[in-house]
Amino acid sequence: MDFENAVRDATVAAAVAATTIAVALLLEYVFAVEVSALLRLSPLAVYFVYLFVHRQLPESVDQPRTWIALSALAGVAVLVVAL
């Protein structure tokens, strides 16, 4: 693994972690909604898919911004489902 790939992986991991934390905090403190841990942690699924799939995708699709957008979309979907 070279440095560029490590930075790419760390960027995606940080974005997914930030999305997961934001969703958990929004649900708990802003919307005061009690949901299951599985639903709160759903954005982490994007990172697991990233770990196993990203090297098989075309380079035009396999960009950090694609995975970050997918993580944000998963976070919004969790909020919509929870509310």
C-alpha cells in the first residue's frame, strides 16, 4: 500500500465516521428519537462495502468523493427512516 492509497482510505474512513457520529448526535440530541443501534450505525456499512469493493471498480467511480457522498446519502436515509 502506498501513501496515496493510505490517504484515500483514511479520508473515506474519516468521512464515514463523521457521518455516523453526526447521525447519532442528531437523533439523540436534536430530534430526541430513540432508535436501534443498528440503524444509528448504518452509515458504517458504506465503509465495509468500500473495503471489499473499491479496488474492483473503475477509477472514474472509485473516488473518495463518491464514497463520501454515498455515506452522506446513507446518513440522510437513516434520518428519514428514523423520523
